[in-house]
Amino acid sequence: MRRFFQWLFKKPVTWLASKVSSSPHKKDVFSSLSRLHKSIVERKTVLGISVPSSGVVIPFDLNKDKYIVFSDQHKGAGDFADDFRLCRNNYVTALEYYLEEGYTLINLGDAEELWENTPDEVIAKNEDSLQLEAKFIEQNRYYRVFGNHDLAWKFELNSNKYLKPIFGEKLKIYEGLILDAVYNNKNYSIFFAHGHQGDKRSDGNAFSMWVVSNIWTPIQRFLNVSINTVANSIELVDKHNIIMYEWSLAEKNILFISGHTHKPVFASMDHVDRLTKLFEKLKQAGEKDAADLVDAELTKRKKEYAGKKLTKTMVKPTYFNTGCCCFVDGDITGIEIDGDSIRLIKWEEEEQMPVRKILEQSQLTYIFDQL
């Protein structure tokens, strides 16, 4: 009986969820991102007293500094509405790896799913991953940014009550942050924000939150239907990624890394486009076995990104997106920055063991040269 209802209601309820979840408008996105970036860069003073900005500027050494950026875990209560439950093993294993390898962790928002659950429920079900994240902050290797689904952490009353007992007094939660790199005597900024800024249905919209919490979530728990927006709203997701790319293109010497859309983008080229171009290249070179492997991966991702109709070309490598840690197949994606290297990576299970794979990589200095 449940399967019948899944078949009957999957399309209408996912349509409803997508209608209330995202509505980016170029003017609003541009304005919000510019405001945030300016707030971080320009610390204002009132009566001679420094006023904290919405984020922090961190000096970045191209020779040695290492960062891993994950977003959109959407950690839930462990039930059918919890999109993170299938990815937990990959995520925990990945954190253990990056902790051991000396990376600084940037958690780029929507880490917890607080539209659907209470903080108490989420924390009780995710102590393992939260305690691992806390090990990064113990070594001064942790930064956290809030998103629209964990907007509650913006307010100190909430973060003090629920997160600081785990993370301690060092914990600070920002709207964005900047890595400041110097290359060829020029300053380059790697700017991080969750990406919901200027999205009217995601940027603090109480109606969208109410619909997801009171209508979608009970249905999802009953039907066991995922709301992974990568699969169900790819045109809208593409539109939002393009707007954020266009914002980064208009700025000077800036690379912009966001999450929010759940769709990985590397150097302004989305993941499906990258796989398609790689497949054609291998096919033309006569490398059949390698081409078949890429084709299998492309087929799997196309199913997740079903409905894509928008075609575009992003010619400047100014925009990156982490993807998410709640793919329906249990995979997670993220961005590694390792000195002069930047990579789009994926963790997936092979023979029930999580493994790390590099999907794309480039030298940061090469990208800076293209700017």
C-alpha cells in the first residue's frame, strides 16, 4: 500500500516542496552577496568602537594551508525524512580522514535540518559526526557558516544552548568568510557563503519553512520520498548557480564557493557537463574501458539531475559549488583546497567501504591567472 501511495503522490509532493524551497532573482542575489562580501571586508566602527562583521578574513598560504569544505548535510532525526542517514558513514569516514591529514574544516551551512526537526532531535541522533567536527575546533581548524535550514544558529541564544556544549566556547558562526591569498604581488579572495542569500523562498522565509515542516515532512516520513533538490529542480538549481556565477564574474579577483543548490560545480562547469565532455574526449581517443566507466557515472548522475533543459557556458573559472552530503545514493561531495590545488571530491562506498575520489582538480594559481 505504501508503494502505491509513493507512486501516486511522489510527483505532486516533490513539486510542492520545490515550489516553496527556492526562488532566486538576480538583482536580489547580487545585492545580498555584495552586501555580505563588503561587510566582511570592511569592518565598520561606531563611535570609535569596532563593530563585528558578518564573517572573518583568514590569511591563506598557497604553500601549505589545507581546507575541506562540506555543506548541506541536512542532519535529521534518523527517520525516513532524514536525507543524511544514507550518507552518514561516508561523512564520518571523510571527517576522520581530513582530521588525520591536517585539513581545516569549513562547514558551509545547512549542516542540520532545523526546518523539519527540533535541535534536540537532531543533536541526539548525530552525536558521532558532531563530536568529530568538534575535534577540528579543538585544534583551531574549524569554521562554521549558517544556511537557510540551520538559520537558527545565527542567533547566539540557540548556538550557546545547543552547539557550545559540544564545540565549546571557541565556536563562532558566520554568514560568510574569506581566504585572502597573495599571488604575484596581488591579493585574491576565496569567498565562502552558503548561497541562499537573495533567494526569497530560502532567505528567512517563514512560509516556506512552515510548508516544509508541517506538510512536506509528514508526507515524506510516511512515503519515504527524498526531497533532494538536485534531482527534482535542476532547471531552478541551474538558474541559481548561473546567477551566483554571474555575480562572481562581475567581481574583481574573487573565487566564490557556495552550497545550497546541492549541485556540484567546479571552476564554473557543472558536474554533468564535466562528465559529458570527459566521456566525449575518451570516446574520441578510443579509450573504451575508461569511457564506459565515465558513461556509467554520467548515467547515474543524469537520473539524479532528471529534467535538465537549461544549456549554458561558463567561461571564467570564478564559481565553485560543494554539492551536498545528502545524495540519495549515499554519496557526498565537497571541495578540497590543498595549498595550490583545488579539487572537487566525492566519497562513495565500494564493497561497503567509503572511498575518496577526485572528480576534478586544478592549480589555484592557474585559476588566478585566468582572472
